[in-house]
Amino acid sequence: MSSRTARIEAEAAALWRELCDEAPPAEAEGGEMLELMLRRLPPVSYDRLNSPFLSRSAVSWPKRAGRAG
């Protein structure tokens, strides 16, 4: 196991303990633990661009490929 993979698994296990208040599943790898945690979270509404204080001209949109500018 690479050090990167070991670090991801350790971080995922620590996050699991904090969010779920239980030991992480022993058979799950880091990515699988993160996937399981995200599935457990309740849906959250997110309306960041729907604000009376944010005008359309204040939003910076990504530039299209091949377009100079």
C-alpha cells in the first residue's frame, strides 16, 4: 500500500469516527468509506447563486475552450 493510500484511509477513518460516532467498517477502503459517509448524509439544498445581492454581471463564468479573452 502506498503512503498516499494509507494517508487517505487514515483520514477517511478519522472522518468516519467524527461524523458517525462509531468505528469505521474494517472491510472498506478509504474511497469506499467516503462514499458510504456521503450516502448517510441528509440532502442539503444549495442555492448559492440565488441571491438578491448577487447580480448576473458579478458572476465569473468559465471561459469556453478555444476562446481568447
